[in-house]
Amino acid sequence: MAPYGRHRALDASGHVANCRP
């Protein structure tokens, strides 16, 4: 997992939850 600077919001699965509003 890379340190996302834009959206560090991860869902329960551990994926970036920035694809859906």
C-alpha cells in the first residue's frame, strides 16, 4: 500500500474509496 497523499480514505477491503463519491 502506497502512502496516498490525495485520498488516504480506505474502505474495509483496504482499497482506496475515492472512485465513488
